[in-house]
Amino acid sequence: MYTNSDSKPRNKSVHKKIRSSPPHATSKILSTGQRIHVMNASEFDDLRRKLRMQTASRRYRKRKKEEARQQRAQILELQAELTRLKEIEAQTKQYQQRSIESLEKELKMHNDEVTDLSKKIQDAAKEEQECLQFAS
């Protein structure tokens, strides 16, 4: 095991052994002349294990992708809500900074507009009544 020149153990095999099918693996030749490999039980179990791992890996990636998509959508919704709230805050600050006279003037303007629209609705309703009376 040890050489005379050094005290380290000698490695008998430098290269890893290449895994090949066991000596009892079989192959068959079809009527077409094509040779096929017939798997033994351990090869078949390995194949099934690999397929299960691939399926689980795909499911995991799909789930993570969906979670990331949902998080992006939620972030967009929250950003939109934040923007809306900032706009409301800015409007509130604007109203807070305005003078009482200015706010009263705006209120009077809106009240006048409501009164004007109410009058127009009443006039339109009267006109509709008159049209219905003439039609019948």
C-alpha cells in the first residue's frame, strides 16, 4: 500500500468506475433486426424514481411560478391603492390650506349648480308630462 519514497497511501484507481448495466442485463432482437434493451428491476426502479423526481420538480417550479405571479399582482394592486391614497391625501391637504372664504365660495357654487340641475330636471319632467297629455 505504501511506496518506499513517501508515506502516503497509493490510490489504486485514479479514474472513477463507469457504471454499466449489470452482467445479467438482457437485450432482445426484434423481428425488424432492431436490438432493444430489456430493463432489470433495479434499472426500472431507478427510472421510476427519476420520473417521480422530475414530476415533483415540475410541480414545485409551477407552484413557485404561480406564487410569484400572485405576488406581482398583489404588489400592483397595493401600488395602485397607495397612489389613490396619496391623491386623497394631497386633496385633503389642499382643502386644509384653503381659506374658509374660498371653501364657502366653492360650496355656494356647488349648491347653485345643484339648484340649477334640479330646476332643469323639473322643467324636463313637466315637458314630458305635457307631451304625454298631447299624445293621448
